[in-house]
Amino acid sequence: MPVISFAPDSGVWLLSTPRTSYALRIDGTGAPCHLAWGPRLTLDEAREQATPPGPAASSFEGRPPVGEELPVDGGARFGPPSLQVRFADGTRAVEWLPAGHRVEEPSAQGSAELVLEFRDRHYPLEISLHYRIHDDSDVIERWTVLRNTGDRSVALPRADSAAWTLPAREDYRLSHVTGQWSAETQLRRERLPFGETVLTSRRGITSHHANPWVMVDAGDATEEHGEVWSAALAWSGSWRVTVQRTPDGRAGFTGGAGLDGTVLPLGPGEEFTTPAYAGLYTDGGFGAASRAWHAYTLAHVLPHAEEIRPVLYNSWEATGFDVDEAGQKALAARAAALGVELYVMDDGWFGARRSERAGLGDWTPSPDRFPGGLKPLVEEVHRLGMRFGLWVEPEMVNPDSDLYREHPDWVLHFPHRTRTELRSQLVLNFARRDVADWAYGRLTGLVGDHGIDFLKWDMNRALSEAGWPGEADGADRVGTAYVRNLYGVLDRLRADHPALRIESCSGGGGRVDLGILSRTDQAWTSDNTDAADRVLIQHGYGQLYPARTMAAWVTDVPNQLTGRSVPLRFRFHVAMAGVLGVGGDLTRWSDDELAEGAELVAQYKRVRHLVQHGTLHRPRGPVDDGPAAVQYTAKDRSEALLLVWRRAPRHGAAWPALRLAGLDPAARYRDTRTGTVHSAAVLTGYGYAPELPAGDWASTAVHLVRV
């Protein structure tokens, strides 16, 4: 059970999760200050951390730049602020005045919440710091609520969700991901430099180029050992995270929604709730951090985490924009024979959509391609025993569309400025309620009228000219309002159609975060389906997000993006590490390929409960041309799946056996393919050498069952 304790004599609060503790106090100035984040403490032990800081080394130092729960702009503070406020008279500083607290005791869902309430000492601004803990997770959720209780507007140049402070260590290392379109989630681990390191997206979406999570260790953590502190922001728009390392050996990070140059207005009586910025401490290395984040996402983020995601087929690489009813029915028949359970028709089915240059926004079936509408195709897909899914891009519009000709004012733009087209499209201003309502109305009608089971929700460009003419402070309000209304459309759609499932896509992995995953069921990891590249992309993705959300396709060779050719078996084994899909042109597959594909689909179905709901271990990461491997183990340790991939053998290279983990130490496990029985003690203590085919692009899937 999560426990929130308080020591009135010292003002110390202690939040206790199953394996960790988080302690804070209100100092003599009224500011909320951090005390500890790490292994379990008693309340008395937490009080020992509450010794007052010594005097500043000099008049140039001021307050310690890390150590406050939400550093504000004001007083002798010179580090990166989490909260900056501009009052109507020009005053910029905030002075804390405690105004109370409340504790929401553990609920039926096993969660407890602490709320610390403050107000400014002079100005009409209320600040509430929220902390939520769960009985089944060491993740701590934090967010901030700001209320303007006066009659004049307040400006917020920065309103982060929370700041996290780490204990002093001799060194620090930062882990995060970088990338670009079709090369997302490239894992980086590098020594944390002194000063400030800023990770950000200024694109209006989570972005392909970075992702709003960080992990920090003392430079000595491994996959299975060592202390790791991490945090992830639940937000799907522009964001920034500032990681700081100070000369006196401290480190911390602050993060939230927004970007430099925008100032969020808070009008009289208005309230702003930041997105959650959740944090986690573990002493079990990067692997334990990943497993804890996966378990948290499954238990507290995904709307239908208990479900098994179906094997899907997507038509894009087979047809491009050349979509019609007869062709889709033919593909659907082949997909069903392959064992597919969800058939998704991609772009090209609506309006005048014959290329990327026209049609976006006109969400009605093209009458020359679907003379009877979509119902005949949907009914045929259902008759074949599959669910039906549809590609949509509701936030976008082509200038060559009926929608744009009728509502040119609906797009993001500034007066007297060029409307920049990317991929021949503009961005609809979802911050406008009428635009969001229009999108919701079109989508709920489309889903309801046609019996659609699944939407692939795409978003193929970043925001530019993010203006809102005619709205006071529109350019400052648009980023936050856009995301809130996007969430609102998704929430309303799901309420209207409880059986509807949604995939988040933004030209691949451009919108993956805990905010969008709380409203969708899986994410399109990358437009790059090259299996060799996907090993690295999926390795970075899985550092924080679970395989249950990671859509992975088998497509044709040579790969459309890289021109690389790898065997069908290798492509399947890489895609089987996530939510399996097929995206090749099945009309061009040979009988042997169709038979092999059907066999591998059936194999995946036998083990997907392990992939989607099991516990992940990474016996060997993709560090070179040697074998890389992931292991998924049932929660009761009754069975496990080992997936191994090797790009190219090197003569004379010694590859250590793969040491498995998470097995029942007293048990023996049978390989379901060969019948060989292995002792868990040997598999974990001495390792396992998988049998791989000779030559390049070798792979295997080993299913072990306890006997």
C-alpha cells in the first residue's frame, strides 16, 4: 500500500512506494524543498535529511541551484527556473506562502495523493503541487496547478510540471534518445556535462528528434545493476527538459510543456494544470528501470492494457495511393489466409486523394473508387474474420481540398505571412473549438456509419506559423489548447465507440509519449521498416515504452527506404519483438513466402502474450555486428521467449553465451521446438548459446516452457 507520512515538528513529508522513498519539506522561507529520492527510508531517517543548508560560499552563489521542488524565478536563485511568472504590474518574482495541504488516502485502485497548497505572498496566484503514488509501482507522478485568483491577467513564460533532484554523486551520466524521421529513438548515453543540457521539441508534437524522458546514473550503472533516476513527461506537444549539473556535485532536471518564446496567459479566474511529469528510482540498472516503466504504463496509462493486440495488415506499401474496392478485397483475402486479424486500409480512400497534393480534409469515400461507400469492403473484411481499420489524418488539410476552399481561416497562420506547406499540407488549428468539433463530428460519424474497429491516426508534419488570428494572445495559447483539444477529440471518440482502438502515428514515431498513450492503444514506431535499422530503433523505444505499444511490420525487400534485402524469417523475428504487423504487397509474395509467413504468424500468436504482457530483459544489446537479443518472460516465470538477431558473423570473434534472467531458479525449461530441456541455473548463471543459421542475417525465436 502506498504511504504518505508527515512529521509536523520538522515539516517533513515522506512518500513511500513499494521499494523507494521520496522526501521533501517546507523550509523557513515557505519554499518546498527536496530532501531525498532513492532507497526506502523511515520517517525518522527522512528527518535526518532535513538539516538546514550551510551559508552560501559567497554573495555570488545564492540559493543552491538544485534542491527545490519547483524552482521559481525570484530571490537569489540563478539556476534554471521551473516556474516564471510576470504579474500585471511587471513584477516577475514569486514568493512562496504555504496555504495548507491535503492527503487523499489510498483508493480502491491503490493510489494515494499529496497536494501541497501555496499562494504568492502578495499577488493573487495560487500554486498546488501534486504527488501521486501507487501500491504496485515505484513511479511517482507529479504535476502543478496554477490559479489566477485576481482580476488582472498573469503571464507564465515557463510553467514546468516538476523538478527532480538527485543525490550527490562523484559523476553523472545522461541517457536519452535522439533521431530524425525514419531514424527515431537512437539511444545515447554520455557523461553529463557541467552546466545545463536542454532537450526539447519546438515542433508542436513530441517529435522524431527527441523524446521527453531522461535517465541519469552515476556513470556506473549497467543493464542489471546500479542506481538509475529517470523521468518522463506525459505531453504530446512542444516540450522542454533541462538537465543541470552544478560545480558542487549536484544534478537534477526540470521539465514541462511549452517552448522558449511563448508566454502562456492566465486570465482572471483561469487555472492551468500542467501535464504529469513522472519519476522513477531503481537500484537494478537500466533493465530494471525499463521494466518498471513498462509495468507502470500497462497498469496506469494504457486504456486497455489487458488486451492482446491483433496481428494487422496495412495496405500502404502494397498500393500507395492506388486504392480501390476490388484491390483491397483481394489484399484482404490474402491477409486473412496469412492469419491476419486486423485489416487496415491506408491513405488514398477519400475525396480527390490521388497523391499527397490533394484531398486531405475531405473525409468521405471516393465515389469512383468505392461506389457503394466503404460498407461493402468493411463487410467483406468482417466476413473474412478480421477487424477493419482505416487511416486518417484529421489534423491536416491540403490547400487543394473542399475543406480548405470553404474554411481557409481554419489553419494555423499569421496575417501577412506565407503559409508554409510541408508534404503539400497545412495544419488545422485544433486549438479552435469549432475545428476540433468538426473533426470529432466527421470521425464519430465515419466510425459509427461504417462499423470501423480501428483508426490509424496519422500526423505528417510539424506545426509552423502557429498563429491564431482574432484570438487574444492566440499565438501563446495555441500550443497548449491544440493538444488539449486533440486529447478531447480522442476522449470523445472512445466514449462514443468503446470498442474502437486507435494507433498513434506521426510520420512514424513523431508522437509517442505517456500523454498520447493514455488515449491510444499502440504507436507506430517508425516509417522505417528495414529490419536491420529497426533493431536499433526498437532498442531505444523499449528503454521506456513497452512492447505492447510498439507496432512493428514485416515489409518487402529490397526495403523501400534503405534498399536492403534481408530474409523473410529475419524480418519476422525482428517484428515479433513488438505488436506484429505485415505491410508487404501480398499479391507479389510467392507461395513459399506465403506459407512461411503464415507459419511465422502462427508462431507469433503462440508467444505474443509473452511479448505484450511479459517482462523484458535484454541479454545483449545491439552494440555491434554480434548477436543482439531480447527476452520476454511470463510474470509467473512459467515460460519465456528469446529472440536473437545477428547481422553478420565475424570469423574468429568470440561471442559470450547469452545469460537469461527472470526465470524460476529451481526450474527446468523445455525448448518447444527442439524438445531440449535446460536448467534455469545454467541458463542464468552460465548462459545459452542459440543455434543460428549460417551466414548473414541469421535469427531465431526460442520458446522455453517450464517443465
